[in-house]
Amino acid sequence: MQAPAAQQAPVAEGVPIIDLALLEAGPEAADALARQVDEALVRIGFFIIVNHGVPRELVQAADRSARAFFDLSMPQKTAIASTAKGSPRGYVPIGQSVLGRTMGEAPPVDLKEGFGMGPQELPNDVDPSAQGFYSPNVWPAQMPALRRDLLAYYAEMEGLSRRMFTLFARALKLPLDFFERCLQSHNCTLRVNHYPAQDTAPLPGQLRGGPHTDFGVFTILLSQNASGGLQVRTRAGQWLDIVAPPDAFVVNIGDMMMRWTNDHWLSNLHRVVNPDAQHAKTERRQSIAFFANPREDMSIECIPTCMSEDNPPRHPPVQAGAYRLKKIRAAAGD
């Protein structure tokens, strides 16, 4: 089999489609795939993955159970409202997290609610300064299926994250296990975002999710193609709709990976826009985001292959947990 070194990734609405099956087609094919990833992350910070190995039935079950949770009454949802210091654990009502605040803006509240969860077991081997960033999960007692299906989905995302870390290491010409420590005592967060139908017109400047960059290392997103969806900003300043094919995930890097790569890869602005007038009152939307967050006591500093005498580190080292907490508090208005 000839390695696809000269091939370019196909594109969905300007965002490259990466076929993860090529990771198993030999070193030359994997290297060609890594080059495609590098090009995408330099240019726009996003790509779409297909043939990722996550079972369709498991994805559909997680999506159904999450939708059923958001159909509960408000008192039932707020009974498990998140009180976590860091990443949300439980229900996040509309207005509790406003993403535009992380960019120094003061927009109207985002028109979304959410549910967050993280590792099932909390670690005991992290530095005491970071221990407080970990929080236990909370679940609605009347919905055992939600816990079952989201835990199964979370486990699949953990496995997929390991493959993505290996691919990123290959793209950066690092040992393939370079990022392995990230997933030891990690604090990866799964966040289901629900965007209700809009009975009243949004306020001026109000969106389902305001322009922001993600805080962690990278994100794996199950995105619904519906009116009022995800957009990413091109380097030319235009907003581009991201339309993924069936059974695909959208992947983008966050601020930590951009710092790690000395700004070689772009943690890019994205947003979730409102539906058009024809669909606003009848069409809801849901997405499931898996945020790959490293262990909270990890120091994020320029990796060796991304610096030189002519290109010294551009950012001082930061502790992963402290960096994310600052962003989370900004979104909450603290």
C-alpha cells in the first residue's frame, strides 16, 4: 500500500477531514496523517475526525439520555446544580457561564444550559496546591441511564484522547508517549451543552455561545448539524460554519496546547450562533464536548521541538489547574 504522503485531507466547509484509520496503515501513512493535522492546526486550529472507532450506538445512547435530562423540570435539574470550584459537575443553568467574559467582553448571557462530569475516581497523587481543582460527579437519582450512558461515552473519549495525544506527538516530532503523563490523574471534563428553542428574540449581541477559545489541551466535540450551530473564525477574520459529516467528531486545540507549541498551533476563536427566524421557536440543539485537561499540577511550558535560539519560548510556564480556574472564574463573572 502506497503511503498517502502527497495527498491532502478532504475539507468540510473549510475544515479538514482527518481519517484516523490511516494511523493503523503503517508509519508512512501515520506520518502523512500527522502532517495533515499540523497543517490544519497551524491554519485554523480545527479539524474533523472520521473512522475514530467510537461505536455509533454508544454515542446515540449518550445523546438520548442527555436530552432526556434537559427535559426534566427546572427544580429537578437545579437539585444537582454544580457547586464545583473548577470544571462544572452537575447542572449548569443559563447565565452561569458566559464565554465572552473570558475574552474580556461583557456580553449578554449565553443562551445555553449544560451538564458537566469528570473522572469517576478522584486522584490522590497530585500536588496539594492542585488537589482542590478536582470535584466529585453528581447525578440525578431518577435517571440511572444518564450516569450509565455518559460514563460509557466518557470512557470512549478517554481512549480516543490517548490516540489523539499520540497523533499530536507524531505531528510535533516528539516521542509518541510524550503526552502520556497528561492522562495520569487527568481532569478531563465532559460537558453536554443544550441550546433551547428561542421563544423570544435574543438581545443585541446575544448568542448561544459567545466567541471564545477553549482553555485546556484539546476538545473532542459531538456537534449537531442544525440551524444555529458552530462557527470558527478564519485568519482572514471571517466566520465559517463547521458542518461535520455523520458519525464524525470535531477536534480543536485549546490555549494550553497553543502555549505548549509556542504558538505554532492556533487556539482559535469559535462561537455558537442563533438559529434563523424560521427555526428559532421550534429547534433546539445539543452538543457533547470532551475537554482533554491534563493533571492539574502539570506545568505547561514550551516543548523542546517548538523552540530554538531564533524562536525562544513566548509564554512563561503556568500550572494547568490554576490557568483553567482563572478562565472558569472569568466565565462565571467572579
